[in-house]
Amino acid sequence: MQSSTIGKPQFGPWLIQQVESGRYEGLCMIGNDIFRVPWKHNSRRDLGDEDVKIFKEWAVVSGKINEHPNDKAKWKTNFRCALRSLKNFEMLEDHSKDQDDQHKVFRIIRPQNHQEIPRAEPVHPQLPFINEVYSASNDMSEDMEQELLSQVETMHLNQQHAVHQLDLYDLEISINYRKTEVLKTRLCSSLVQFYYQCDPSELRGEPIRFPSTEGLIDHKQIQFTKRILDSIQRGLQLEVNQYGIYGFRQDNCKVFVSTSDPSEIQNSEPRKLHQNSKEQLLSFDKYIRDLKDFQENRQGSPDYTIYLCFGEKLPDGKPLEKKLITVKVVPLICRELHERAQMEGASSLRNDSISLQISHNSLYDLINSLGFQF
């Protein structure tokens, strides 16, 4: 086992070296620049030392082993954070939920064959999402992602059944044209692009095209919705990283954002995303702090759903279902942690916010309804 005293290597070259070494069971090349990584869940009873060997090795060389000498979940999270921080590895297949052979398949994107990758991304220097190939992992961002992922890694819905291991980049996305849900999908990607009409070469990340107005019956709604859609080309990029979720508006079509249900907001100024500017929509660090306060009943339920409104102000006192085009983005890891907190007793309800209006036939009925025992 390598010593962490010789200095932390760059993760990309180190991982390629390990894959090609043949020292790890289940970690090997299976095609041209394609390799597999064993990814057995930590809750499995048959988890052995060989199943976590590559994760432990990176914990050693990165120095994290000193912080978590026996924590297999933290080793795996540390490895995943480092893998996700680079742009030169692309996950092709996820078999981490297979019963017989849990693993993931990745492709190495080398500079000379970058254009051969089907989902290759054109280089636009003005965009803020480009990372250098083989860039070093950022320790602070790794720690922040570990804070989220390690909570899910050890989470249990009950004593018998473990929760599916979610990923930081798992998102649930839905698009509504007023009351009509025209698209709903779940994906795992660090970069999503909402667009309507543009050259495919301009798209980056996971593309999501706004659906047509086919199926709508209100003629005025169709007319106004088409006007907004026609103003959307590359639209909006959504980036997920260790710090949170960010938006990058690329068109003249104005986009407004809120992380609170607009129907529950009073006297709040609409927040418009600036064009060609990367802006944070949700902070994972703040969410963790708010979630802990929620668990300890120091505050109400933390916000984690992102509401995007295209072509209209949000919030402006009108309910969400009145808006022509809205997008709802739910980071599933945040929802899972929120549900866990609720199962452990956290509640948004406060005694001073509830005034029950119930008729009682007698003082005895009223006393019983309040839970007094005699």
C-alpha cells in the first residue's frame, strides 16, 4: 500500500495507473479506453476487503485514511468525489444495483480522442463550466460532497431495509405549461441544458428540449407560450457540483428563480438570472445547516426545490400553475435527507401556528381531544 507521505497525486493519472496495474479484483479495462470499477453497496453482508480495495487505496494516497481509518463508506465517497471532479471520465453504465455483479463502467476521455466521444462538448472559453483535463481535486469541495453523501450512505428507512444509494447528481426535473405537466424525467448528470431551438453543436451536458405546445387546447395559452419558446435558443445551463446547483442563462429570454414555493411567498422581490453569468441557485452547505436546525426543531423545513420561470416574473403574487412555462428541479439527495429527518420526528408545524377550529359537545370531549389523561 502506498504511503500518503510522498504527496497526493493527481487523481486522473493515478486511477488510470491502477486500472492498468491488474492489482484489484474487478477493476480492469474492458474495451478501448473503457474500464469497470467494482461498486458493491456497503450494506451488503458479503462485502469484502477486495470490494473496497481501490477506495481504500485512494484514501491512503490522498491522506483521508487518517481521518477515517476504518470507515468504508467515507473511502468510497472520497473516491467518488475525486472521480466526479474531473471532466475526462464519463460514466457509460451504472450496474451498482445489480444483485450479482455491482459495478460501474467509465470511459477515459483522452485529449487525442476527445472528438470521438458521442457526447463530446465543444470548448467555449467564455463559459464558466470548463475544467482543465486532469485537474487536481479540491479538498474543500470533496469534504462538502462527503457531508451530503455520507449521510445517505449510512441512511436507513427502517432497521431492515437500507435506502438506495443516491448520487449527488440525481435530479428529478419536470416542465409545466400552466397546469399541464408536459415533461417529467429523472437523470444523473452534472450538467443539464434546457433549450428549444439551436444548433446541436452548441449544446453541452444532458440536453432537455422544451416540448411543443401540441396537446394544449387554450388558444391564447398556445399563442403566448409559443412567443416565449421562440425566444429560447440555448436557454439555460444547470450545473451541479460539490457546492450546490448553479444556473447560466444564455438567451435574451428572461428567467426567474425561487427556492420557495411561490404560492407561499409574500412581499418577495422576483429574482432574475443575469445573462451570461453563473449564479448559485441552491447551496448544499446552507441546506445541510438548515436541515440540522430542522432536525433539532430550531427552524422549519429547509427549501431545496428550485423553481424556474421562463418569460414571466417569479414570484409576483400569482400561483405557479398560472405561469406559462415553469421548470421544477428537485435534487433527490436533498429530498431523501429531508424525508429521513421527518421520519426521525422533525416537523414544520409549531404550536403557535395552529388554531384548531373544532366543535365539541362537552368539556369532556374537548379535554380528550387535547390528550389529557385521567
